[in-house]
Amino acid sequence: MQHKDVFIILADDDEDDRLFFEDAFDELKINTKVSTFKDGLELMNYLNQEDSILPKILFLDLNMPKKSGIECLTEIKKVDRLKDIAIVIYSTSASEEDIENTFVLGANVYIKKPNDFKKLKKVLSNVVTMNWQYQTSGLNKDNFLLRL
């Protein structure tokens, strides 16, 4: 079934961040459908259902209860049905270790969460409109960390 909307999922344990994210997409003039999950376990339970609609882009927070973003990323990349989902790490952390680990594990883009709504809208717009075929065709560390 084809959707004209870009289906996006955010997994983030911070309720304010989830609302901020949804509000940003509501204001952008891009056809999207956004679903959110409050932790990694809830996300993986959804993704592992055979009949679940898979997102075009998955925004994944690193620090979540029950199952971390790293654990989710690792599991997703091991499942044939899930491994081609474009994964954007969406975290408050800007540590080189987190950036390196998620790059090596196969995430496509790393974003440090902006603390400004205008910057958030800009970065989300950039991510949704980027050429994902190019972005996912091979690991490219130069384009991995999306800076504003």
C-alpha cells in the first residue's frame, strides 16, 4: 500500500521532546505521518510485528529506559525486514564515542537535539528532504553528523 505521506517514527522517552518533535512536523509543509514511542522496548515490539507499517525514517534517542537506542539499532540491523529503514540518531549527547558507535552500527545520520524550535524545524526539514538513496548507499562519515 503506497502512502503519499512520509511515515516517520520517533522513539524517545522524554514526553516534552516527543511533543516538540510532533509540533515541528505539524508546522512544516511536508506531508508526513509521525508516530512516537516512549521507549526502545515499545518501539521494537511494534517493528517486530509482521504486519507493522515500517517507517521511511526512524528517529532514535540513545538514552531510553527498558531498551536503549544502541540496543534498538543493533537489533534493527540484524533483521532483514528492518535493516533498510533510514535511522537518524536523535540525542542530547554529542560525545565522539556515541557518534562513532552509532556510525559503526549502521545508523545513517546523527543529530544532536536542538534546544530551539526554529532549529528543530530546520534540521527535521533537512532530514526528511535529503536524498536518502545517496545517504544510505554506503557509509559516509563526512555526512553522518548533521550540524546546524
